[in-house]
Amino acid sequence: MADINVRPNGPLIVTGDFKLLDVEGKEFAVENQRAVLCRCGASANKPFCDGTHRNNGFASEPKA
């Protein structure tokens, strides 16, 4: 089972047993059953977060 943690003003952190697939169904390599995914749209390493949200004014505080 996978857990998805939505960080305030930051990325999605996915942990556990999961596969991350691109639009063509090709699997991304994920190490240690953990992926940090971009939500701001500005990462140079999409779909993974590269920390750009810290400097581009991205703001989001979702509530589950």
C-alpha cells in the first residue's frame, strides 16, 4: 500500500509499495519506495520535485 503526503506549499511525498508510470505506461525508477513529486509545475526534473517551489512563490495548503 502507498501513502501520499501533501506538503503545505510543497511537493507530494509518495511512500510504500507503488509504481510511477509516465503517459505511455513506462515505469519511472523509484528508489527506496519513496518519490517526491512536483506540484508547482516548475521543476527541471519533472515529475520529481527539485525544490524550485521554495523560490517561485508556489502556495497551496490543501486539507484532506
